[in-house]
Amino acid sequence: MSGLRLGPLLRYADGSSATVWVETSRPCTAEVRCADGAHGASRTFQIAGHHYALVPVTGLTEGTTTPYEVFLDGTRVWPLPDAPFSGFPPSVIRTPRPGDALRVAFGSCRWAAPPAAARQDPVGPDALDSLAARIAAAPDGERPDVLLLLGDQVYADETSDATRRWLAARRDLREPPGSQVADYEEYTRLYHESWLDPEVRWLLSTVPSCMIFDDHDVIDDWNTSAAWLAGMRATPWWRERLLSGLMSYWVHQHLGNLPPAELAADPLYAAVRAAPDGTDALRAFACRADADPASARWSYRRDFGRVRVLMVDSRAARVLDEDDRAMLHPGEARWLREQVLDGREDGQDPYDHLLLGTSLPWLLPHLVHDAEAWSSALCRGDRGARWARIGERLRQAADLEHWAAFPASFDALCGLIAETGSGSGAPATVLVLSGDVHHAYVAEPTWPAGSPAARVLQLTCSPVHNTVPLSMRLGFRFGWSAPARVLGRGFARHAGGERPPVKWRKTGGPWFGNQLMTLTLQGRSARLRLEQAQPDGSLRTVRDSALTT
């Protein structure tokens, strides 16, 4: 008899269809049955001895909230009858109606459990647990229509005590990579630890989610530079770690990001499902993605009525050669531009709000931005070979690898945002949603030649469940200050480069704590709320303000 090992995760939902992801204990037919008669079924596929299904559900009614159950080979396996799940309401699929308000909650950086290194550093309550508790207490009340998880869903390089004990029973931790994960099986342990948390498991079963990776999904500062990558490729355990990271991400996160029509046209998904064992096909895909980032696209688009969401891969799509350094390789940059401008021909206005999800912030504290641009110029050799070596050491030691460290890409994104927010058919807002930096803030840019008609903001929210040392808190606060701007201009003068094409100012924050931001979008209005998890399990509103009127 088949059992439910992980899930269900409600991933996609529109007015008439949805997808539900599950992992099972053995091959079987997974089925989703809804209370209104809508249903879907799919045969599991196999990867490295694990069995998964992404079940397409059709026949849903627009504007409804429908409880569902999961069956494996005809036996009901969800909802689970035992505590603690007996205290949760039924999992539901909510389908939107045109004109309804859209609530988008987002954040990044979630430890399922603190790693051993953080034992003496209090982490505090998990914001996702707190969100789940609030929804469960009032299931007919307000809830997000979609949850955007902007990176570091698992930490391959910072494992918990429980996971270290599990790893030690499997292999000798004195051998590299030690207590970090090494292969696909060990990645599955991370997802089990993260997604079997009862509150998070129920939350992800009833709120649709979109996900994108960041560095810790593979390793800290993944793809910082060509020198960084060369060093990692010389490490015996790196290749298996990277391939396993990409394979497990494709299975656990990426598949559920895609709308049903894209899934149906995906040749890899078809090959994996058709094979008795899809491991070889998926591994070959990961090998190609490693050798040529342009061969794989992890970025994707989701349209929610008149809100367009573009989740942008700012990790695996990089060009690291110093002479052509870019956050997005040319094909990825073209794709982003095409998706942003799709439907804008002849002055049309296909969306009221554009949300650009990129795990790494576009606009950083001014000192951090200038330091990153400075290090990029040094590493490029603008000040000679000696400074290039110094710049590379600084870049790797201080994690200087955000958009600012790719100046041409930063400028191109500034230009694309200005173009999008201007002219006939401009949206009401262009909002860049990011995480990574373990605090939250709002920053607003201005353009010297005149800002776009759209309201443009950098909205950064991190962490969901993590911590930041006092030294980093002080550093980020200082990074926004007037003395920091003076210091940053000194870096810029030494680099000899041009100033950024935009100026920006912090209009909110910095806020520290485990937190989530929520956007409420209806028509051309937008509202932002920041909430922090409290010791009693509640969410406290720190900021609630209108972005447009």
C-alpha cells in the first residue's frame, strides 16, 4: 500500500485548474478529489528511488473555495486524521474571480531548524508557522492568494543537529563535504525536514506557492565569480553536490512553478514521466545546465488577472567571465524583456502591476552598492593586476555579488524598469521583490531625466526564519547613512566608473526579525503590509501603507 511521504503542496491555481505536488512511498496513481466534483489523477514518476506526482486538477469553479482530499491507488491519505493535523481545517483550493483583490505574501531565507552553528543564537518563531496558525484559526478570513518564496527554501550548507546525526549514520563526516549535503538522497532529507513541519505542511497544502532558488539551496555565494567557480570545480565533491541540487530543485520546486500548459509542452517532464526511472534523463539535463546555463531556464512567468509576476533566476543564469560579466546571460535577458513587454504593443496595458521577483535586491544600501561596483571594477582589472587580486579576495570574503556587482546588468534593469513604467499603457506599479539580506526595507528610485509614471519600489523581505548577527545589523543600518554615502563615493572615485543611472532613498526600514510582506493589489491600487512573527505565535503588523491611491 502506498503512503504519503511529503505533501500535498498546492502549487498552481487559476479560475478553473490547479496542480498538487506529492511524494509517495512507492509507485502509484495519485488522485485529488474536490468537494465540488473537480478532480485530477496522475501516475507517479521515479527519481533516485523516490516517487513523485504533480496532479493536474481540472473542472474547478471560478470564485470558489473547495476542500480537497488526496488518494493513492484509491485509498485516502490526506487529510491526515491524527494530531496535530486533526486540529487544522480542510485543505482547500481557492479559485480567483476577475476583479477580486490579489494578496501576494513573500519572503525568503528559512531554516527549518537552526544549524548547529546557530545553537547559541536565538532564531525566534517561524513566520510561516505564524501565518499558518492565523489562517487555521480563521479559515474564512484573510489569507494570501499566493505565497512567493524568494530563495533559500533549504540550506544545503548549514544543516541542523538532527540532519547531521542522520548524515553521520550514512557516511563519515570527517570526509568532505562533512556535515553539508552531498547527493540527491541527502537533499531529500532537507526537504522532508522543512516541509514536514506540521504548520508549514498544512500551509503549503492550502495556499498556492511560487518558488525560486538562491545560493544556500546549493551553497553560500553560489556563482560569485569565475574564480570562485574554478575553485569549486577543483573540489572533488562539488559536481555531485551541484547536480543533486539542480535535480532536487527541479523535482521539489521548479515543476510546481509551471502552469499546466507549459508542463504539457515540457520535453524533460514528458521524458521523466515516460521512463520507468527518470533519474538518467534528469541528471543529463542538470549536466547540460551546469555546462551551459543558457540550456536551462529556471525563470518563469505567472499572470494573476491583471498582475504579472516574473520570477527571475539571479543565480544559475549568470555570465561569470570578467569581460562579459552579467547577472543574466543574453538569452535570459531577452526572455525577461519579452515577458515584461508582452502585450504592451500599440500602447496596450495588459497588466496594472508588474512584480519582478529576484532573490537578490536590485537596490541595496548605498555603501553596499558602491562597494560591490568598486569590487567589480577592480576584478575587471581597471586598476591593474594587484588590485584585481585584492578585489577578488574582497568580493568572495564580503559576499559582494548582488546586482550592483554586475554593473551592466544593473544598468540594463534600470532601463527596462524605466521603459516599462513610462508611456501609454504604463502599469500603476513596478515592484522588485527580493530577500537574501536578512532584513527588510523599502527603497524608491528616481531617474535624473524624470521618473516613470508607475510607482517603482524595491521591496526586500528576509528572513522568514533565520537570524542576523549584531555586527550585520549595525552594518546594514550604517550602510544607509549619510557618512556611508560619503565613503561609498570614495569607492566609486577609486574605481573610476560612472555613477548609477538612478538615485534611490530608503523610505522604510531597516526592520530585523522573522517576517513576511504582503501586497494587496486591486485595480490600480496597491497596499503593502509588513508583519513580524512574535514569541506567542502571532504576526504583528510593523508597517501598513498605501503604495498607490
